Amino acid sequence: MIQEVVGVDLPVGVKGAGPYFNARATRLGLKGLSLKAPQPLAAGQALRLTIFLRGEPLEIIGHVVSGEAESSPGQAPAVEVAFDALSEEQSVVLEGFILASRTEGPRSAHS
């Protein structure tokens, strides 16, 4: 079974302890994702994520498992986020996206 796709460029809304902000997912899998976030996020921080796939947005809860303490100038910090338990519907949507991405190659949500 295919577990993840790398090289994606998906918009993600992020709500943590502070205000809502937008980030970009660069890897997406059934267990989590990698984000380029405009601000650093602390390991262990709980997040509500809105992943903007084709069709309707997918709402997922997760937590930060690691992140860069600092990023290069002009680059957003990289953050690894693990998903909390996914519902069957969330898993099906993610599996569909991953399989489609594998057969079509890298793409963004707006291609």
C-alpha cells in the first residue's frame, strides 16, 4: 500500500495556540505531512489542519513532531506533523489523493 507522496505543493490552513495562518504541505501521507510554515511551531504543539485538496477541504487534527529551530533567510521553517487518529472517510480521501498523485506525478491542488 502506498503510504505517502512527496513533492506536493498543497495549501494548508493551520490553527494552533496562536492565530490561524496559511502554510504549504510538501509531503502528505496517511500518518502525517511536512509543512513549510511562515512561523516556527514547537514540538508537541496540537494543531487543527485544513488541507485544501481538490473538491472539499479536509479537516485533520495532529501535532508537531519536529521542526527546524531556524530557517534560511527567505525560506519558511520545515515542520513535521503527525496526524491523530483518522476517520475512515479521512483515510479514504487521503489514499485517493496519494494514489492519484502517484499516477499523475507531482502537482498542486490547483493544477
